[in-house]
Amino acid sequence: MNGRQRIQTALKGEWPDSTPVMLHNFMHAARESGVTMGQYRRDPAVIARCFIESIEKYEYDGIVVDIDTATLAGAVGVPVLFPEEEPAIFHGRRLDSLAQARDLDPPDVVRYPGIQVWLEAVRLLSKYCRDEIYLRGNCDQAPFSLAASLRGSADWMMEITDPANREDADCLLEYCTAAVTQFIRLMASTGAHMVSNGDSPAGPSVISPALYRQFALPCERRIVQTAHALDRPYMLHICGKTEPILDAMVSTGADALEIDYKTDMRRARDILAGRATFVGNLDPSDVVALGSVRQVEEKTRELLGVFAGTPRFILNAGCAIPATAPAENIQAMIRVARNSPQEVS
């Protein structure tokens, strides 16, 4: 099997010939290629080169094309900072009151330069992958997270607790869902095999499970439906300890969940069983970036052991791998995956 086949097989719930590996490593790939995050975000050819060099060095199965968590925010008018050595971050907010959501014109994200760079990078990588390497086009923030950046996280989190704000909150979420849907449609046209979003501000570390189900979950379900209508599998990522909402996350219809290391792997295995593919969940900082080779090997073997009974597993860190992760640690986790025996269905 090649990389694309391994990942597609795991997504279907069938056994690949070895454990598939799809790294969330855009910062690491840029650093190893000797470019700053500023150089990376400005040039799609540079983005493509970083991932090509990384995959040729480490020989993993799937590329996660990511740039930052502020591109969609910038595309809908949120002020964004562009530090040369770090990913872009939104700075400030567009809406001074939640009621202003009623006056927003329909979004048009295609004109934003950062969106065009992201899409062109995936197009270039699609030509390189030639159906040999699996290509996941990440589409930045999910609607709830985008709403938080438009309104300002603190105010947004407070306002959604007041039933009097429900109509305005729904109006903002509708706007954000339209923006995310546009990005997903654009990404699906690039040759990406899969699309995905992150929705970490909707996780239990930030809001209650009840608020997640009320505000974030319906938007996530619509985004998954959009991806499936475009014949693309969908992956959802939420940081933190997600056990209280894992069953709801699975109910979105997502084909895979990228799970943070803070979530108990055994609990996640049981909840996802037969329903969605688990992607993760090594600690990207303390293990992958700061741990010894031996620790990386031990933690990878432990994780593979937990999922030994299911083919619905793709090895990754629980979130983006830091730029400073040693090459030998990346090689160690992939080596363990390649040497892990697979059941035959």
C-alpha cells in the first residue's frame, strides 16, 4: 500500500498493511526547510516545498496543509497580526456588539490573499502527491471558533449564556457557517482528499458541554454535510480533554476526529468504535518535542497497543507539532508505526 491507500483504508474501517501516519507538522516542516513563518504564509510554492522536503525525509503517509488559525478571521475582517517567526494570530475583533451580526454582508472569503495562498499550496501539493500521498486540506476555524474571533472570545462566551442573545448569536453563527462552507468548497476543488476544521474554543476547556451542543454542534454537522456532498471525508479537531463531548463530536458525522493528548485514549477508543477514525494523540510538546527517543517509542507503542483491536486509527500528535521537535523523535514514532503488526480482517 502507498500512503493514500493506508489512510483511506483506515478511514473505511479496514486493515491497512501498517499503521498510517499523518502528521500535523506545518511549523516543523517550515523550520526544517529553513524558512520563517512569514515566508511560509506568503508563498504557496514555499509551503509546498516545505511539505515535500518533509515527506521525502520522513516518509509518512499523509500531509496536513495548515497555515495558522487566523486566515478565515482575516478573510471576514478581523484584525490580524503577522509575526515573522510565528503563525499569524487575530488581534482585536470586528464586532463591537453581538447585534452588529445582523448587519453583516454575506461573506466572500475567496478574495482574501491568505485563502488564495492556502488553496494554491494544496493545488501544488496535489500535483506532487499523484494519489500516492494522502492530502488533507485543513480549512482553518469551524463556525463557532470563527464567531469567537469576530466578536471577541470573552464577550462571545459570556453572551451565549444569556437566552436573550440567542437570535443574534444564531445570526453570527449563520454568517460564520457560510464563510467556512465557502472555504471547504474551494478546498475541495484543489485535489485535497480530505477537508477538516478546528473548533477548539468550543471544547470543554472553554465552554460547557451543554453550550457546545447548543451552539457549536449544529454548525459542525452542517459543515460535515457540506464536505460529504462534495465527496470529501471530513475530520474535526478540538483541543483539550474532550471526553464530555466525544459522543456529540462523533454525531456530527465526521469521518475522523483528531484527538488531543489530554483526552483519555481508551475512553476515546470505546466511544469512536465502529463510528469514526481516531487520529492522534501523542503529546506534541512534552513527548514529541521535548521527550527522549526512548520516551517517544514507549508512548507510541502504548498508543498503538490501545488501538491494536481496531483499524480505525491514524497516528499523529494530539495537535500541531512544535517547530523545535527533534528529527530523531519524528523518526522514532514513524519507525514504531511501520513495525507494528496489523490484523487482517
